[in-house]
Amino acid sequence: MPRSVSTPARRRRSASHRRQLLCGLLAWALLTPPELPAAGQPSAPATLFRENFDNLNSWRTWEFTRIKRVSRYEVQEEAGNFVLRLEAERSAAGLILTRNFPVRKNLRLRWRVEVYPRVIDPRRRTGDDFAIRIYVIFEQDAARAGWLERWALRDAPFRSEGILPERSLAYVSTRISGLPEFYPNPYTNRVVVLPILTDDDAIGAWQEISVDPVADYRRAFGKEPPAYFRFALMSDADDSRSRALAWLDFIEVRRE
């Protein structure tokens, strides 16, 4: 079958047809308004990350050489939903997420505490135990950190896990009232503790928590945070020589 041959007149008609089609599409784009949320209705937040704890493949264990007893973490199914069970029996250990995130504004999670460790003052080393802690670890860029900075951070929390932590926030569940809005961890001032109070009648019930780690970092440390962070979590009852039991349903990073 012979190939078709394009003549100059046919080429001019084809070019004119393409111009008409392009003009039509441009007019449609300009005259069609974009879909916007209804008046008074903000757009839905974008979920950047959500951990539902159907497995622990994205987490690695974080242990302490001086503490021989290790806290236990177990994925369980509850009413068709996966949750993480955290139990400490005179023990301490944690889990660290293997990935990090650009700093965002909103963090949401859901936890439930059934047994709190026997603690009188968590601001002292003898009482630095919590049924559940959610750490937000703000990381230094190792490629940009000088040797002096790396040396200064040699004993910083999480450093042994291959992370260069600039500073960290620890959101904790407590039943002790009268604590400050935030205070330094009794072992290191590079970690600031932010207690979230649970009333006695809410013990054993699910609580949904929403926090702003960037704003909390600014208030706690008086400066802008590094560009990246990651999560760690822990249940411990080693200092109080007692027991703790909690569950975690999800952790979610959101952008407003």
C-alpha cells in the first residue's frame, strides 16, 4: 500500500485545525473555574505518613547497655484493628523508625495507658519512667556538621543508633498533675519532656493527641529546628522498679 503524500495545501489546513483546537482548549481552561472548598470549609489536611502498626518492619530496636531487662513490644489485633502493645517490667528499651521526614507542622497519635509506673516526681532520675513516650528526634545533617559538633554530640541520645540528633522532644502520658508545660529530661538537657495529663477516669481509655513539634521545639529551645526529624517510642519502668502497660493505635504526620 503506498504511503500518503502531504501536499502544501493539506499541511496548511492541518496547521489551521491544530491552532483552532489549541485556542479552544485554552478558552475552556480560562473559563472553567477550579474546584475550591465550600465557603467556610478548609481543605482537608494532607497525610504525609501514617503508621498503623500492622507490623514492625519499619522499626529497629533501641536498647541500653546498662539496663539488662528489655521492654516488650508486640503487634496485636483488636476489634479488626492492629495496635502496638508496650509493656515494661522494671525494664527499658525502645523502637526507632528507620526513616525520617522533612519538618512538618502537625503530629497526631492515639494511645491508651492501663498501668502507669509508680512514680512520684518524673523530673528526677528516680522517677524518669513513663508507660509511653513518643520521641520526635530533630536530626543534624551529618554531611554539614563539623568535627567539633560531632564530638559534642558523641554521647547524645540516639547517637549510638547512627543518628546525629540535634535535640529531641518527648511527648509522654502521665497521671501526675502540676508538672510544668515542658521540662528538661533529668539525664540530658538535649531532650525536653512535654507531659500530657490523663485524668484518673480516662485511664484505660483511648486518647487522641494532636501536637505541633515545630512550635514546641521553638518554645522549648528558643530557636528554629533542623530540617528533618524522625520518631522513636519507648515504655520504661526501670528507675522506679515498677511496671507499665500501654497501647499505641497509630502515629500520623500531617500538613495543614
